[in-house]
Amino acid sequence: MTHNDYKEMIPARALSALDATDDRVLTDHLTSCEECRRELDDWQATAAGLSLEAPALEPSTRVRQKILTQVRELKVDLKSSNVVPFAQPKASVWSSFGSLGAIAAAILFVGVLVYAGLLWKENRALRRQLDIVAAEVRQQRLDLEELAAVNKIIFAPDAKMMALNATPMAPGATAKLVYEQNGRAVLVAQGLPKAPEGKQYQLWFIVGNEKMPGKTFSPDTGGDGMMMDQVPSSAMKSAVFAITLEPTGGVKAPTGQIYLVSPA
């Protein structure tokens, strides 16, 4: 979040219009930003001054007369008491208009602040949606780039394909490993059992007694998976390829059962 994002929150904070999450974020920022603390103080002072902006209104002639009538009904002897009749000043049209104008200006100012806060919230929501869309577009671009790389390997003139057959651990599963002379390879597997939590399938390049680890992958809910890898130079001609189930992230030496294996 940029410094301007925090500054946009300040008017809404002065009006107590921030939601709980944004309020906490701004509070954390204020602890280390003196500039934003000063700006928040100015906004809060402005908001507080609105309640004192309009002068007090005098009661109207009708209200004043009603009060006097109620006083008279109490049958108080005005001559023998200290009650003094109110003087009735002439109403000033301009002063009344000025008071109403000040109130209207204060209300308008508050309305502008509230509207600014609503626009800020809407802008934040739109930016979050744009971030989500941008992330989806980036992911789609990466998927397309990966698909193009896979197609380049599969349809390369010098590509070789090795079929991996299922063991009793994965009846019905199949896999094919296609690789170029430079060692770039793609593995496509189908029908693998769902991997338990904390487990992934791992590819192995076996030359004699040496078992060289490849990358790991996780099939989808249908048991299908695909990944790209690099075949070691020593495994380009006489390797056996196998797939085992190992801890997530893979291991340096196989520990699990073999699910798929190519012919020796």
C-alpha cells in the first residue's frame, strides 16, 4: 500500500467512516508517519468545528408568546414578583438567513466529506477487483507460455517418447514421458490415485543402481497431472523412468512404492 493510499483514508477516518480492517491498517501507519498524523489532526479539528460553526437561534415570536401565556396561566403577580416581561425585539430577516446559511454550509460540508469517504471506499473495492483480474490474466499468460513450451517439446523432430506402465499400486494409471535431445522433457500422467495430504508424486531417472530425483507434481481430482523436467545427460540413452509417492517437495532417494515405471 502506497503513502497516498493512507492519505486517502484520513478524511474517512475523521468521520469515523472506515471499516474495522482499514482502520487498523491506518492506525498502524500513523504510529510511524508524522505527516499523516498532522493531516488527521487537521481533519478532525475541521469536523469538530462544524458543531460550533452555526450560532444559536433565537426562539420565534410564536414560541416566545406561548411561553409567556403559560407563565400567565400560573397566576403569578408580576407587580409583586421579580418576573420581568420579555422584550420582543424585531425579527431580523438577514440574521435568520445568515444562521440558516451557516447551518446549510456546515451540513453541505459534512455531506461532501461523507461522499468523499464513500467514493474512496468504492475506489478501493474497484482497485481490488482490478488486482484480482490482473492476477488472473498473468496466470493465464503463464499457462499459455507453459502450454507453448510443452507443445514445442512434444512436436520436436528429435523428440522421444517413453511409456510408463502401472504397477498394482495404481491399476489403470498411465503416463508418457516425451523428451528432446537437449534433455527438456514433459511428463503427462492419467488415472493416478489421489495423493494423501502431505504427499506428491515424484519422477525418477534410474541408470543401473543410481536413482536420480526428478521434480514432483500433484494430479487434479481426476488423477491427471503434467509437469516439465530436465532429463540428466547420463539418463538420455539407457534410463528407466519411474514415479513414486513421496513427501511434498520430493526427496533425494526414493522412499515410497512405485506407481508407474517404464520397461527396463
